[in-house]
Amino acid sequence: MEKKVTASKFDIRWMTGTAMMIAVVLVLGNTPLGLIAMPFLRATTLHIPVIIATLFLGWESGMICGLTFGIHSLISNLQGGTFFAPFFVNPLVSILPRVLFPLIIYGLSKVFERLFSSFRQGRFLSCILSSAIGTAAHTTMVMGMIFILYGGRIQTMLTDGLGVPDSIAQHGVGTGIAVLGVTNGVPEMLVAMVIAPIIVAALDKSIGRK
């Protein structure tokens, strides 16, 4: 009996797809489409190609793209420009959450695919929910790290009357950071849960994946 040869997961298609998603991250990061300037933060769409890479190519590809996202975030914030920019120079804020959140998305997608296995559009529903929750987790990790590492410093700035975001001045450090996280995170989540699943579905169809 002829032995069946199984293609490696990390084949040309995987490498090409990962390289393309890295390129999309870099293109978005260097155009107005990628980093939208807000009064105190930069809302981002760079998480979308990371989500697509994770759902279509796997967690390994997602983490590589997430690393690219994180490094770009660190470098772009070296120039300052927002209240939170100095905090993103710390890799624990700018890189670590971006490398970890693809694992959350991948794990969620597998759970949801099992839950919705009896539905015709089960994978599509899985991609929607995974994209939404994964984006929320990403925002939570980033803002959570800022609070853990720099909450005391921000409190000192607030006490000294230095320029801090209005939400922090009105609600305090913890609640203020949470408000800013929601303000920026909800639009990012909505965009991700619309765009990423549609693109993943198109890619799945192109290779005949059900």
C-alpha cells in the first residue's frame, strides 16, 4: 500500500499568507487607515490582519503578525504625540498583549466551532464571536498593563495637576483608563467582527475549506 504523504503545516501557502498579513500590518501602520489619532490614544486597525492570520493560518501565524504589530506600535510611539505614547515604549504594553491575543482568538474559535458544528454557518459565527471577544481581550490586556505598570505615575500626574485625559481627571485613574479602553475598544471590536470574518470566509472558499 502506498504511504500517504502529508504536507507540512508550514508550507509555501502558510509562509506566503503570513508574509502577506505582515505586509498588511505594516501598510496599515504607515497609513491613516492603520492608526487613527485620538485626543489621548491611537485607535488601531492593525489587529485585523492579526485576527485574519490566526483564524485562517493558525495561532503561529497570528503570533508572528501580532509581534509585528507590537514592534510597530513601540516604534511609532517613540515619537510621542499622545498622553499614553510613553507607556507604549514599554514592550510589556506594546508587544506582549499583541503576541498573546492571537492565542485567545484561536482557542475561542475552536470552542465556538464545536458549539456551532451543527449550523451551516458555524465557522462564520465562530469567526465573528472570536474576532469580537479577542479584540476586547486585546484592549483589556493593553489598558490593564498600563494601569498595572503606570497607574501610580498617572495618579501622581493627576495630583500634581499635569495634563491627563478628562476621563481620568473626572473618574480617577482606574475608571478613567477603563473608560478610555471602552471608547477606543468598542469601535475596534465592531470593525474587527465585521471585516475579519468576511475576509476569512472568502479565503476559506478560495481553498475549498468548509
